[in-house]
Amino acid sequence: MTSGSAYEETRRRHLAYMHELMPHYVARLRWSRLEIEAEQTRALRDLLGHAVSHSRWHRERLRHVDIERASPLDLSAIPPMTKDDLMQHWDAIVTAPRCTLASAERHLAFFF
């Protein structure tokens, strides 16, 4: 497969995927304020749950947060993660065990 045809195949798959998703997201344009808030709350709880389940650092940092009751109104009680936090605690933060700081640095060194 040439690079042009590989690009076209990838583009075709992306467009098909977007066409598949579009009705779901267009329907959201008609959501009420309550539906939007419910979705924001669901997404926040999913995000926090994933972080706590897959990251040692987030598990410790978020130990005081009741994930089952968390809402966007609680965001001010959740400490932000800084770039310094990420660089100092990368391996404990990242939720994909193979994505270590050393492997990320090796990957970047290949391109720069």
C-alpha cells in the first residue's frame, strides 16, 4: 500500500466513524440543561474512577474525593495536577504501564 493509499484508507475509516457517531452528537444539541448536567456528572465520575483505578498517584491524590457523589460543583475541591507534578511522578501518574517517562523520552529523542 502506498503512503497515499494508506492515507486515503485512514481518511475513509475516520469519515465512516464520524458518520456513525454524528446522529448521537446531533441529538445532544437538543438536550435540556438537566441532561447536560447529568452527562457532565457521569463523565466526571468516569474520569475520576479511571484515574483512581489505574494510577497510583491519582489514587493517593484523590483519596478524599467521594467519586460516586462527585459533581462538577466539586471541582474546586480537587487539586489540579501541574506540569511539575507530571514530570516528577510520571510513572505513577500515567495509566498505561508501558508508557514510562524513559520510553517517552526515547520516543521523542528519535524525532528530535
